[in-house]
Amino acid sequence: MSNEIMRLKALKKSYNIGMPNEVEVLHGINLTLSVDDFTALVGPSGSGKSTLLNIMGLLDQPTSGELYLHGQATSAMDDLERTQLRGRALGFVFQFHHLIQAFSALDNVLMPLMLHQGKPDNEARDRARALLAAVGLEKLSDRRPNQLSGGQQQRVAIARALATNPALLLADEPTGNLDSKSAEEVFALFRKIQSEHDCAVLLVTHDPRLSAQCDRTINLVDGRIVDAL
Amino acid sequence: MNKLWTEWVIAIAFLREGRMQTFMITIGVAVGVAVIVFVSALIQGLQANVIERTLGTQAHIRLLQPDEVNRLVPVPEGVVQFVNEDKRAQRLRSINNWQQIVAALDERTELTAVSPIVSGPALVLRGEAISSVALVGITLERYQQIVPLQDYMVSGRLSIGADEVLIGSQLAQDLGVRVGSKIRLDTGQQESRVVNIAGIFELGVRELDARYVYLDLRQAQSMLGLIGGVTVIDLRVADIFTAESIAQSIGRLTQLRSESWIMTNSQLMNALSAQSLSTNMIIVFVGISVAFGIASVLSVSVVQRTREIGILRATGASQQQILRVFLLQGALFGLFGSIFGVAASYALVWVFNTFGPGLFYIPVAQSLIVAAVSLATITGVIAAAIPARRAAQLDPVEAIRYV
């Protein structure tokens, strides 16, 4: 499958390994994400959604099994390689619109580019401005995060996640902390991104109204995928 | 270097955001650096002053004829010899081949002045008054490089022509003479001579001002019965603290007794090195407390920024980049603190020099400032090492969840 982005194979994750309270959170996940996927990852609390998302985001490592990103096995990579791959291929949006307070909206969007290439050139700045414009915040680019509303901050976070032109956008309850109007707007934005930026989207959500609007739903129950479509 | 740009931007943004912390630790570093620079400059000034006063009136190295000793006839093996030995009286003797020695020493670049001197005891008589003095026969232009006599003249001319002598202010007072007066010099060599006082000097050391009589080398040679001879060769070296090793090497080469000022002023040197030791201890301990101050502020900062560190990691920052962000913060604390500290110490030195007791002047060497700033910056980096490592090793997953 040529348009595969990420493939998870028999992926397991345990905590407190070797201790009496060892617990396996993910029991062998097999999953493939493609370029044009717009997927919702749903499941009750404690089902392992966040763990799975962190592993997919290369922030955490599986205990066993393999994660292929662009066909590349990642389990043998060291921290620096995974960091670079993460910076290049993945974008994150968190529930609590984690922006860095010390920087303006524009600089927050520039951050992944700066971490990757150093001092941003004009091209990078133009791209960051274009992304802010795409999320409708071109006029607020110099504001600090604490001068923006929750929905605006989340849109900045989305622009930041897109800065490196990632193949996959991972969002952990991106609307969980927003009122329903902002949530609608942010969700619409994800849709727009997926179609305009050729970027697969995976949303973790509790909200059945949102998951119903996704193309594909993955149900995670007790660390197992049930009737994935 | 382009890579480091991002770390700079993040470090500076963090410092600006934590304004109060940054301000306070910068003041803390500044106080420490100000103390270090001020104390160092004070001690440097004090020591330079003491050394200058001591060395202003003496040579750095003196070469003398070795003492005459009794030579004992060697006895056969197994024989015990009991000797009742009287030490020999040391008569005034000339240094052998002193012209060659002076010519050889003139070639050495570590010496800045070489002055052959003939020196011996004499009595000064004027009317009823008798005073014992030391005759010092000199070549003016050579001796001037050892002791700048023109700086010490209080009256008369700096001249030691025929029958002209220079005497110290204390001796002039004791004898009740002034420039132009005549005195009789008696060396106990069936020779006594009447000379004119051409000038009066004041070296600032009472003993010398009461005892020294400077006169022309030839005149002194004839009065002391050492025609063509010299008894001492005075030397001056470029770096005063190398005097001892130079003295030793010259002593070995010339087979003369070689005394450096360091040896003849061992008390002074002990005092100076004890002072330096205590200064260094102050510097080290102030430095350590500054380092701990920086380390503790950054440790707190790492905890406060745990979540932001997690976000940076998730957006593609490597462990190395996080490490550098915090090392840079430590370096910036040291840099800015030391710049303010140096400015403060300048002010302190200015106050001391302007309003202080005026006993001596404190110079602030540029090398001291450069050293203070760079040492403080390096200290900042070292102090930041532990918190920076902790920041770099934070688990991004947990860091992001941290509230």
C-alpha cells in the first residue's frame, strides 16, 4: 500500500515492568493509517488512548511490536533520531492547547521550524504567517498566548503542528477544553487541513458527535481495537 | 552556529519571562563578582604598593663575593679530626673579573639593569659629630636604572663628580649640614678626604637615609683601597617574581653569592603569599556560593517549565537542544551578573581611590575584568549542568501532562 503513513504491528505496552504491579495497557495493536485518513480514536477512559497516541507520536516507546513510519521501523532508533523524525513527520495538538507563553503566536508557530533549521528565513516566516492566516489568526500573530481565547490558542497550536508540513497530525482531545462553538470551528479546521495539506488526521475524542463526522472510527477498549472500520 | 540560534532565542525568552528570578540571581551574581573583583584589585594594589616601596630602594638581585672560609687539610680515612675553628673575618674584597661578569650579564634579556657597586664602611666627621655610614660607589647612569635617585632628591643636584657626594636627609639632619657643606669621610685606610655635599636624597627608609653616602665609583674604590674593584653587582629583572630563579641560575654561572629580594625579604613574601591565599579563598568561596545560587534558580526554573519542556520535545526539540537552552541560561546569568558586578566594583574602586585613606592607589587591570567575566560565565555553565541535564532527560509524555 503506497499511501500508507503509519503501520502498527502487534504493538504492546506495559508499565512497571518487572514489578508486582506490572500492567499491560495495550495488548497487541495492529493498525494502518493512510494519507487521506481522517480518523477518530475513541474509547472509554483508561482504555489506553493516550498511551497509544504517545507511542504513535514517538513520544513513548512500545514494550514490544513495531511501529513503521513511512515504512521505516522505529523501535531501534535512538532518542535523537526519533526526535528528528517526530519533528519532521508528525504534528501534535494537545487538549490544553500547550503553547509556550514566552513567545508570540507567530513564534510559537515558527518553533518547530526553528528547532529544525535554526534561525528562520523569510520563507519560514511566510509559511508561518500563511498557516496563521489559514486558521484565521493573521491579525493576532503578535499576541502572546495569554492574550488569546481558548479557541484561538488551539488554532495557533494547530498552525504550529502544521509548520513542518507533517504527514500525520495527532490530536489529543483537541476540543475537549472548548465550548461547543469553538469546538465546531476547530473540528472544521481539521477537516480543512486534511483536504488542503494532504495530511492525515487522527483525533482522540470523547465526543460522539465529532467521531460521527470522521471518516473512520477506531474503538479502543481495554487496550484492544474492536471492530475498527 | 545557526543551529544555536534557536536555543538562544528560547533561553532569552525564558529569562525575560521569569523576570523577577532573572533579576534577583543577576544581582546575586553581580554582588559576588563585585566582591571578587574589588578584593582582588585591592590586594593587587596593596601588594604592588608594598613591593614597589620595598623594591624602590633596592636591587632585585645582589651579587656578592662569597664569604672566605677556612680550608681544612683532608685527613686519611678512619681518622677523626677535632677542629677548633675560628671563622675568618670577612675583609672587603673585590669580585674577580667583574668587568667580564658585567659584560656577560648585560647580554641577558631577563635583566633590565646591571650596576657594579663598590660599597664599604666609613665614618663621617663634622666638627664634633661622628656618624658611621656606608659608602656606595656607583656609576650614576647604571645605578639610576636600579634606584631612580632623581625621584628621591629633596635638594641640590644629582651629581657625583670629583669630591661630590649625595647624602640622605636623616644624615644631613644628624650632622646639621645642607647642600654645599663640606664633610670629612674616613674609611680607616689611612685615607680621609673632605668632600662637598652636592645633593640630599630621601629614600623614605630611615636607616638608608641615615647611612647611605653615594659617591663616584672611582673615588670610592680609592678611598676603600679597592682600586679597580667592585664589591657588589646590583641587578634588576623584568619580572620581579622570577628574581629567585634568575638569582639561582646567575649564582651557579658566576660562582658568586647571589641574593634575590625574595630571599632577603622572606618575611614580606610570606605575608604577601598568606594574603594572596586568603584572597583566593574568599574568591573560591564566593564563586561557589554564586554557582549554587545559579544552580538553584535553574533547578526551580526546570520544574516550573516542565510542561513547556515537554511541548518543545513534542515539537521536535532534541535532548541536546533542551540541555543547551538551560546551559545558555546559566551562562547568561554569569555573563550579565559579572558585567553588572564589574561595573559595581569599578564604582567601589573609584570611591576608594577618591575618598579612601589615600594610602595607595587601586588599579583595576583589564585582564582582571576579562578573567572575572569569563570565569563567571564558565561558572554559570557549570552550575547549570545538573539542572540542564535534568531538563533534557525529562520524559516528554510526563512533562506534557505536568501541571
